[in-house]
Amino acid sequence: MARSWTRLHEHLGAPPGPLSFDMVKKAAETNVAESDDLDWKEKLPQPPRDGAWNELAKDVAAMANTRGGLLVYGVTDKTTIPVGINPGEVNPQQYAQWIRNHVQPYLPDLTFTTLTSPDGALSFLVIDIPASPMAPPPRLRHRRQGQRPAGRRRPLPGRRPHGLDGGAPDRTCLPRPLHPHSQRPGRHRSAPRPHPGQRSS
């Protein structure tokens, strides 16, 4: 089920509820900037070519690994001009299949919504991606060597400090490398991630 509160609601000062065509169009016309929870896309999702990564799966995994977000198709990404999409070409079943094939673990709560103007002249596709309950916590910033965090005592002699100063690693994890020949991933394996798998049909 689609979320009732998104970044577009916050920007527009709208009450909680389903996204509407007018809300998306107004957000585009007022140049709401892209962020980790909002991505404007001019064209509908395309199948990968020549063994390349599935861009839709990669975008979905990235948002699910943070706080969730919206992929909005039919708006130019840099100038946020609402150009629309052809609603007859929207294929939610195919998009869901690509995501199932390329993102682990499975994300069951994605929603695909086509929003069309009253006169039928302009349409958008909105993919709403909730945050995964297994997403890693935010990664801490690195501190300078020798700097200790406020409110903590110095370690006792003979004991290794904990955290980012050189002791046990902080309890966070990094995104899995996208390249299939990169180093092997760490021990945290539960956050959603794209994987090469077989080519999409």
C-alpha cells in the first residue's frame, strides 16, 4: 500500500493522503530538487541492454536501503519539466518481475501508480518504495585520528578503544558493491541489494 506521507506532501504542505496528479505536477513546476528519497525520471523503466545493470532495480535497492522514497516518471530530472509518459506503455507486472529478479531480499510493499490529468493529456508513473525494515543504520562520519567523541572517557591502559578510532568496527554496514567482480560483501547480508542474476526478459 502506498504511503500517505512523502517528501512531496512535506514540500507542498499537503495533509497525509494519497498522492494526486496535481501534487506531482505542482512539485515538478516548483522545482523540488532530487534527493535520496525523490528521483525524477523522464522516461519509463527500460530493460537492461548488453548485460548492463537493471537501473530500476538499482534505484529501488538504494531507496529501500535508506528511508524509502519515490521514483516519478514523466518529469525531466534536472529541469523538472513535466513531460509525461504514455500510460499505455506502463507495465507494473514487468517492473515487479525485474525487481524480484535483481533485488534481495524481496520487497513486497512497492506500489506502482499511474496518475493522469483530468483531460487525459498528461500522465505520470509513481513508484512508491517503503524503507526496508532490514535496512542498515546511517553510517557514522569518520573522526580525525586521535579525536574522541564528546561524553566518552579515554580507554583504560591496555584496552583497545571501540568505534571508528581503531577498535571494534561500528555496528553499521556498507552497500554491497554493484560490480560483480568487486570484493566480497561484508557479513551484513540482510539489506536489500541489487545483484546481477540473469538478464531480464
